[in-house]
Amino acid sequence: MAPSCKVPLPTGSLKVAFKGDIPKVSGVDQASPMYGAFKIGYTVLELELGDGTVMQGLDTRELVAALNEHSNDPKRRMKMEMTLPKESVIVLQAGEHGLIIE
């Protein structure tokens, strides 16, 4: 299994596109607050809300609906499987990200 990470999500629109029965990142707008943190091909494993609710097994439609419904939750996080080549370089923008790589 590929490594995974939990990424804190800002409030508002993520400007990220997902596709598939198991949601995968299919696009990240350059104006997205997640630009540089999400890569095309990352697989969404779960969405965790600020109240501790964990949503797993969502398809793309359900994920987008949950993201929109809880867009004002400042403590929501997404667990992503980092489907990358064997060797990769990850560059993060300056500042605190709160990423946990497992």
C-alpha cells in the first residue's frame, strides 16, 4: 500500500477536481489553497470532520457533497493515499501544513 497523509483543509472551496467510484484527484486549480499539497492521482481514503465524524467509502459524488456541506468546518481533514512513483520529490509552500505522513 502506498503511504498516506492527513491534510488539514481550509474553509471554503478547495478548487480541486475528483473522479472515479473511489475518488482520485483529477485536477488542482493553480488558485487552489491545496495547490502543491494535492497531486493528481492521490486517492481519497476518508474525510474527517471537526466533530470527529469520519466518512469512509465515499464515491466522488458523495465526497463533493460532503465537502460542500461542511465547507465552513475549519477542522476538517482528508486522508489521502499518496499514489506516487517509487521516487518523488514533494515541495511544500512555506508555512505550517500539519501534514502527517504514515
